Amino acid sequence: MIPKEHPRYRSLVVRERLAEFAREGVLSLEGLTAHGRGEAFDYLLGESTSESARLAERTAAAMLLLARKPVISVNGNTAALAADQIAPLQQASGALVEVNLFHRTEERIEKITRLLEANGVSVLSGSRERLLPLPHGRAWCLRDGIFSADLVLVPLEDGDRCAALRQMGKDVVTVDLNPLSRTARNATLTVVDELTRALPEITRSCPEIGKEEALKLVADLDNDYFLRAAMDVMKERLAHALD
Amino acid sequence: MIPKEHPRYRSLVVRERLAEFAREGVLSLEGLTAHGRGEAFDYLLGESTSESARLAERTAAAMLLLARKPVISVNGNTAALAADQIAPLQQASGALVEVNLFHRTEERIEKITRLLEANGVSVLSGSRERLLPLPHGRAWCLRDGIFSADLVLVPLEDGDRCAALRQMGKDVVTVDLNPLSRTARNATLTVVDELTRALPEITRSCPEIGKEEALKLVADLDNDYFLRAAMDVMKERLAHALD
């Protein structure tokens, strides 16, 4: 349907694939809009991984390796974009995987779980309880998963929920293309990169990092630096877009 | 469903409304993603109309008033966001209104036409022909509408289609939050503003502008200036976001 010669071919094809996932009920319709928001920031990043993002990805790997109980929190957007990249990351990092949705229905949790399992992910199951300090229906998670994790890798997360996890004393690693978002500013570490570029890079880094390097990466972690570096790339692109 | 205390309440509510239009088939699922893209740029604009955008809106009004046969091209996103703002603009400017879709089906054309008519718009009807110089299924329009227009106001348009209209010698006025998009760069005049702020501003300007002012606004039109001014606002916001 999308002609190959269209200059935005790749982006339009991803949009079509996500629309298909939305029709199947994996992705919420609101998730489609959220994806577009990310697209815009990726456009400003030049749709490539910056040097600072690469360092953030290596630091994310270090944090996963050093954590006592790391959990990867997967929502509809993450599943739709990167279902096939979760299993390798789970194996490389030893993290648990929990499905956790903003627009939450039992049916969507079920569908996403099946999609992940079909892609080789071992998904944590159990009955969810209202365990996150949130004033509304976003508080549900698994007691043996996110609730008891010391570190949560939660890509593409809502700002409220990121703040709630931090409030509970957890380290939060997020992947978020918007360096201005509340999620990006509240997280312990923000990887400002497109999800399907970021996850494989984190996975690749895991077996390369020894304990000493991991400790050094975490000691040097400065999330403000990562956000500012991403904004600098975007400012640069805005400054020269018409040249 | 969305808690009122959520800091992104307004944006989440618009997303929900658009999701509803998508369920009804007015908006394509890909249109939801495109909306998110716009949202991100509006975020960088501080979600308000800049001084340069206001001048662009006044210039848009001038161009509509001076045109021999202006046509407003309405797609799913425009209808979903601003169905109630089209009739006042049509009355103030004397333009024809044609429904023209990127993800085109007869059913969606029908639904959008009914939505516009329910909002008091007089919608051009007829049988569409392949009249735009495009290599694929995006070429359809009305002979008595866009094809014979000298000026097309086409908000939220695809870059290929904007270029095709320019190639046909038409003036193109667009409303596009992304100042880097091909649409924004190819249009005769780009209003870098959110659609529901831009349209009423254009409408308000129409009765205020005399022939002399209209001619001067058009003579002074420098689209590069409008794009650079918008980028400057965004750069400024990126520069001070973490202060």
C-alpha cells in the first residue's frame, strides 16, 4: 500500500504495522498517538543513535547486571515494536519480564503475554495487586515482579508511573525519545534513543561488561548530561535544517 | 478514565477523542500516529501560538481572500480535530471545501463528509478522478475542486501531495507543526501552529483585512522566515528545558 519510493517509507511502514497491532488489540489506540510523538523526536535526532545514547545504553546494561532483582516492564508499544528483542535482552541480563499496561485490560495483558511468549520470552505471571503509590487505576503490578524489584527497565513509560517507581526507592531505567518528558527527567537513567535501536545495543553490551567497568559506569552516571546531550543534537538539527 | 490531575490531561483527552474517531472510522489508525508526531512539535512550541505564527495566519487569510478559487482540503485528522471550525472559515473566506484523504476509502470520504455537513460545512461532491501528478493511489481529487483551484489550504498534508500541488502551479497554504517536514518546506506558506489554534485565527483575520493589507502581506511573504522563526522557538525551549 505504501509506495517504496516514498521518502518516509520506513516510518510509514512501521505506522502500518503498529496500526495492525492496534486492530489486533495488542496496542491501544492511544499508544499509536504516543508512538507518533516519539517519531517526531527521533526525526530531530536524525533517526540514529548518538554517542551519548550509546554510553547510556552501556550504562543501562551495567545497571541491569549489578541489580539484585531487575525487571523489564513491557507495555503495548514495547511489545508491538520490539517483541523479538526482549528474549535476547532477558537472557543477556537475567532480568524478569512483566507485562504492565497504562491502558490496562486483562485481554490486552493476555495478548501481549502470548506475543512475548511466541517470541521466546519467559513472562512473569500471577495475580496483580494495587501496589504502586498512584491515585488511580494505574497502580497494578505483580508482588513478585515490579513491586519487589530494585531496578525496573521500563521503556516508553508514563511520567506518573515512572515517578511512582522512583518514590518506592527503585532505580528506573527508561528508553524515551523525548528528553523533556517527565519520565525522562524522573528516571535514574534515560536512554534517549529509538527503542529498536536501544534494546539490541543494551543486549550486546551485557556480555562485554565486567564488574569493574559496570561499577565505574554506574558511579559516573549523570542523567542530566544524557538529557542535555540529546537536546544538543536536536538543537543542532533544528539550527541547520534549512541550510 | 483519564484522571483530571494528570499533568498531561488535555493532551490525553484529545488522544482519547481521536481514538474514538478512529474507532468510528473517521480517522485512520495511521492518522493517530501522525497526530502524535504533531503533538511533540507543539510541546516544543510551548503549546501556544507564536508571534510569527500569528503573522502567518494573517497572511493565510490574505491569500484566501485574494485567490480566484480557493479550496480547503480536509482529511481525517483535520475533520477529527476541527470539524466545527471549518464552516466559519468557509464563510469568512468564501472557499470551497473538498474531502481528500491519504488513506482513502469511499467509506471514510462518506463519513467525513457527513461529519462536516453536520457541522454546517458545504462540502463539494462529485466523482473523483486521478488528476494529481503522483505515482500511486494518492492522485484522486475533484475536477471542480482541488484540480481547478489556484490556492489550496491543506492542513496536515503528506509531503508528496503538497509537492504535487505545487508542481501543478497552485499556491499551497498548510498548517503543519513540524517546520522540518517536506510539506512545511514545499508549501507556499506554512503556518507552524496547532490546527485548532490556527483555523479560528485565520477565520478571525478574514473580515479585518482590506485589499491593500492583503496585497502587502502576500508581497512580504517569506516562508523560510516562518520556518526559521518556529525552529528558533523550539531551540529556545530545548535550551532551557532543564533550567
